[in-house]
Amino acid sequence: MADQPVAMLAAEIRNDDVQMRLKAIKRISTIALALGPEKTRTDLLKFMKEIVYDEDEILLKLAEELSCFIPLVGGPNYAHTLLELLEVLVAIEETVVRDKAVEVLNKIAEVLPKDKLDEYLALIRRLSIGEWFTARVSVAAMFATVYKRFSVPIQDELRTLYKSLIDDDTPMVRRAAAAQYKHFAESIVTNSYPNTEIEQVAITDGLSMLKMIIHDDQDSVRLQTLKPLATMLELTIKKNLQTSTQALFDFYVKLAEDQSWRVRREVASTFGGLPAKFVKANPEHNLLHIFLQLLKDPEAEVRIRISENIGDYCNQINESSRRTVVLDTIFPVVKNYMQDACEQVKANFADNLVHIAKIVGKETSLNEIMPIALVLVKDDLSDVRQNIIKNLQGYDEVIGIEPLLTTVLPVIIELAKDAKPPKWRVRMTIIEIFPVLAEQLGKEVFNDKLTDIVLQCMNDNVCAIRDATCVAIMKISKKFGPEWLRVQVIAKLTDLSTNGCYLKRITALKLIAQLVTMKDSKVTAIVLPILNQLANDSVPNVKFNVALVYKKLQGQIPSAEKSEVKKNLESLAGDNDSDVKFYANEAKAVLGY
């Protein structure tokens, strides 16, 4: 009887229909559970070896099923019985099948008893010299998991085998070994060795492998270097291995000067944090010359990455010399980005300019930084303008509000009034900083300079602008209080609520919906009469939005207004429109009517 499930599975697997075979594979775990561990090992695994040349889709599902097979074959003591089947799968041409099979092998490596590790080692040896490059590609991901489980002589052999992968004739193998080296390097450095001499030999081996990757003639291989380098640097710093850290520093400098712009781009992307780690390990590890070199790189892709990290790198410079270095050395180079041919470089510079301002201080910012900011805030590129505008609070912290009022604010007002559709994202950015400006300017100056502009944005042709304005007004009302709302906004809200265009009336409802989230009884008292009036609107879209706002008023409705709200909801619940009815009944349930 035990053979019957396998026979039935065999019949289904041999079906010409791929979907039928796929369904059969999905039941393998269930069949294994029914057979029991012994029959699974002797019968089911034997049969599964016969189907490893099926469609890729079938093989992928088979590999996925094998991920839960360790208990089904009898637990860790028998996990080695899966190795032969998986050895075939990790050499399959399809990448996703191989990756899944390697994942299962790594699970097995973690639980195999010590007396079975030799079989796993034998597998690694065979795959490392496999005839097909696919086997050698797969095995690169198997070293890190099992390295710490072996004795020192075997660890030496594993490092030698990995070196052979890094030195393989096939670029795909070298690339895979380089990509997986981050994990293997971590295993090498963090392993517990019997003594420091053996540890030093292992780490030296690890550095030599990294050096081989860095000197590879394929830039696709060298591209994989930064992650293992960062991993090894962090670990060698923890262990205070000065010689190793110096070697890593030299590797980093070489990569920064690589002939391939793709490699230089990857180095540039690490300037947000990696240089600081080098300096932490040794204050003499100064990468300023490399930073300047990358800033001037002829390739736009490199400049894009390095320009993203201008502020971060400047803040990593030693505080005692930071201002001088930034002002005398870095700023003269980066200010040329104002005319950079690459739009993203210019946008990144605009975003990072505020960091330079914070470093150089008020006087220099007024004389050197603000003139550049004024040019950039008028730039034709919206991203450049947005990146200046969104950092106004940072400039305020450096130079104060008065200079901003006389320099940048007039330009912002001009941009906010520009209703041309292509510039709506700029207006959006400006609207989002209105609450910040309210905080900085105070009620009197804000009313004088910006309140009318904020209210005018309620009429914008772009829906997203109108919605953002509603949120901004709510935030400003929190700052200035209900009286500001009553004096400055209520007239505009009333005008919108009675406008002949139903979209304007919905905008009024969106503003009320934002305001009632403040849960301020005074604010609710101000807007509730307008909401009650809109409950009698003739347009269903307006009416169900009224019901949605009523729903938010739980616990906020004044006693004197409860009867009218209830009457309005009863009327809406009897409306001919199904959506109006639905939302009105929801609101009634929430309010307890």
C-alpha cells in the first residue's frame, strides 16, 4: 500500500499536461507525510531524482517543496539524503531553480550533524570543479553558511576553493563569487579561531580574495566589491586590525580611481557613510582628494551619486577643520553644479546647499549661499526649485527670518501665484511648507504676506493642490487658533460652499473634513452651520461627502445643533441615491441616531 501513492504520483508526473504535473508536485509533501520518513527516503526521493529534467516551472516547485523536507525524511540525521537530488538542481540552467535549491542546501548545512558534514564538504568540492559553470555559480552561495562548522584545515581548503571561483575562467562564475563574497568574508572575519596567528592567516586570505576581485578585468565583477569591503571594514574596526583596515583603505582608493565609470559610481554612492568609518579607524585616512575627484568626474552618473552625498560627507569632516575645508576646498567645486548639464546633479546640489549653509554660518551664507539659492529657486527645472523651497526651514535656522523675507520669500510668492499647469508640483511644494512658514513668520506677517495666497489655492485647477491646501489650512489653524479661522478663512469657505460649481462645494467639504479632525469645539461650531447647509445640496456627490463629514463629528456636535444634524441625516438616509443612503446610515450608526 505504501507504494501506491508513489505509483499514482508517477502516473501524474508523466502526464503530458504541464499543469497536471505541477499539481502533482504540489502534493509531494503530503505524500511524503503519508509514506513516513523511511519510505520517503527509499522510494519517494528515488522517484524524484527521475524528474529533475522536467520543465523549469516544475523544477522550481520541486525545489520549493524540498525546503520543508528535512523533517519528512526523518530530521537532521537524515537531511544528507536530500543532497544528491539537490546537487542536480543547483546545476540546472534556470537561475530561480538554482537559487531555491541553494537556499535549501544552506538550510541543511545549518542542521546537519557533525558526522554528516563530510558529505556536504564533498558536495562543495564537486560543485566547485563542476564541468558546467552553473554548478560553480551556485556553490559560491554555499560557503558562508557552513564555514564556521568545520575545523581549521577544512576552513583553509574552503578558502582555497573560493579563490578558485574568484579566479575562474568564466566571468559569470567570478561575478557570482564576488556577489556572494560579502557573506563569506563576514564568516571568515567573525569566526572563532584557535589563536591569533591562524586568525591572521584567514583574514589575510580574505583580503587577498577581495584584492583578486578588485583586479578583475570585468567591471561587472569589480562592481560587487563595495559590499564585502564595507562588511570587512566594519568587522576589522571592531577587532582593531589596523593592518587589515589600511589594506581596505588602499582598495577603496583604487576603486574610486577605477577606469570604469560604473565602479566609480558605486564608490560615489558610499560617500554618505563609508569615509567616516575609515577616519574612525585611522584619522589619517583622508578621502577629501577622492571626494573632489568624484565631484569633477566627467560621467554624469558618477556626479549624480556623489552630489547626493555632499551634505553627508561634509558633516563627516572633523569639526575643528570642517568650515575651512568646506568653504575653501569643497564649495568652490560644487558651486559649479549650478551650470551642470545634468538636471539631476543640479537638483541634488540644490537639495544639499542647505547643509553647506549650516556649516559655513550666517555671514558667509548671506554673502555666498543665498545668492545661489535665489538663482536656483527661479530655475527652469521644477526639481531644483522644489529642493530649495522645501529646505527653507533649514535656511531660517542659519540666517534668520528677516533675510528670508527680503530675499527668498518674494520669489516663493511669485511661484505660488503661477497657476500654469506644468508648475503645479512647485506650487504643491510651496503649499506644503505654508504651515512651516506660519510657524516661522508669526500670525501678523503671515496674514500680510501669505494668507491671501493660501486661500487662493483653494481655487486651483489641480485637485491635488486643492486637497493639499485644505491640509495646510488645518495645520495653520492649529497654530493660529479658531479666531484666525473665523476672521481669515470662513468667508472663503462660505463662498466655496455656495459656488455654482459642485466641485468647489466639495472642496469646501474637504476643508471642513480636515478642520473637524482638530476636535476643537470652537472650530466645529464655526464650520457646522456651513456643513448643515450643504446637507440640502442637490448633487449626490456633495450629499454623500456631507454624510462622510458628519461621521467624523462623533462627540463634537453641540447640544443645540444635534437635532438639526439628526434631521439632515434622516433626510439623507431617505435619498434616492444609493451611495448617499449608505453613507448617511453609516453616519447615523456612528453618531447613535
